[in-house]
Amino acid sequence: MMDIAPRHWAMIAIMGFVWGSTFLLIELALEGLTPIWLAAGRIWFAALLLTVIWGLRGFRLFHGQTAYGRLAIASIGSSALPFFLISWGQQYVTSGYTGVCMTAIALMILPLAHVFVPGERMNLRKTVGFTMGFVGVVLLIGVDALKSSGAELEVWGRLSIFGATVSYAICSILVRRLPPVDSLGLATMLLWFGALVILPAALLAEGLPGAIDRRTALVIVVLGCASTAIANYLRVLVVREAGPTFMSLTNYQVPIWAVVMGALVLGEPLPPTLLMALALILSGVALSQYGALRRLFGARS
């Protein structure tokens, strides 16, 4: 059984807010930069930032046994590949479809963790709880999210987004199964493997980038610092310490914050199903994490 502490709840709350705001920032950045260069920019900025911090701590990585092959696969599959697939696919699908797919990561991780992660047993309570959360997200985003966008390459766009969710789910398991490792070093290496892959991909697919305006540059810095560097480090900490199943709860928060930020920043109307969706999502989280919540509040009483 994973030891889930109050700091882990705080971490997934922070990641939910940060990643929920990311889709809005991506839309703003795509006005001044092509999709793959946007992904490359945020990964490289985050990798350089974490490298500086990691260097101040002595560049520690594996403690004893090494697993650079698995690290390389997990790195590409959790940064370069999904960032590219999402940035490219969002051109041809609705943002709602992307939100639904990102939430499905939690349902994918549940059976994978049951098989490959000791202590992450799948049971009826967890399954019902995660399913309730997923239904709540679909209700929040609306069934229209699954309707056609009308884009010529929509089918490939949908497959691209779905491929990103599968990649995230599998790599969460790979990260958890790595041998003892420094979490900051692991977060940095995950980004560097991805950075080295996505740079030639951007050059081949889109050529050299043109000049970008100040607003686009600022958005890239924010995406690189908060949504990529900080969130990636927190993700590694949670996956390594509390497990990939607990980490996947973040995906239920992302659509909530995306809707709220859209209302606050863009003036978009809040969906009438918001309260019902929130009730389903929170009830699902509570049901799936009943034991962890009982220990959390029991320790405080």
C-alpha cells in the first residue's frame, strides 16, 4: 500500500490548477508559434531550468542500480511524444475532446498499475470511483465535445490526442518502476531526453522558427517554468512516492480548472451542469481514495 501524505494531496492540487490553465496558454501561444516549436520551446526551457537547479545539488541520479534504457523510453513517452501529439492534434479536434482523453488516463492507469505496480491493487471501490469521476468530467465538458470539429484531418487529430493519453499512462508506470533515483535528477533527465528528440523533429517538420513576439515568448516561459518544469518535478515525486494511480487523480481536476479559467479569463459561460459534474468528480475521488482520506483526516483529528 502506498503511503499517501498531506503533501501529496497538495501536489496534485497544484498540478491540477497548473495543467488546467495550460490549454488556455497553449491557445494563446499557437497564435504566434507553430505547434511543434511550441512544444520544443517549453521542453527546452524547462530542461535548462531544472538542470541549473539539479547542478546545484551535485547532479545525483541513480542510487546503485541504473536503468538508462527504461529512463530514455519513459522520458520520450512522457514529454516529447505527448507534447508533440497534443500540440499537433489540437489543430483538428475540439478542446473538449482533448479534455475527455486526458481524463481517460486515470482509467488506463488503473488496470496497468494493478498488473505492474506492487501495492496498487485494483478493486471494485476504486473502479467505481474512477468511473464516477470520468462520467463527471464528460458531463462537465459536455457530450458535444465528442462531436465532429469538421476539420479534414480530424480522424488523425483524434488518434494523435488518444496516442498522447496512452503514452502518458504507460510512462507513469515506467517511472514508478525505475530503481532508486533522485527525483529532481529524474525529472530533469525525463525532460532532456524529450528535448533532444523534439528539436530535430521540429526542424524536419516545420523548419526554422520565425521571430516571435513578446507575448508569445512570455507564454513559452510560463509554460516552460510552471506547466513543464515545476509540474514535471511534482509529477515525478507523486508517482515515485504515492503511486501512478493516485497521481492520475490530477486528470480529474484539469477539466474543472480549464472551465473555470475559461470563464474568468475569456468570459466563457459556465456550463449549467457544473455543480452536478463537480459532485460526481469529488464523490468519485473520495470513493476511490477512501482509505487515504480516512488516514489523512484521522491523523488531523
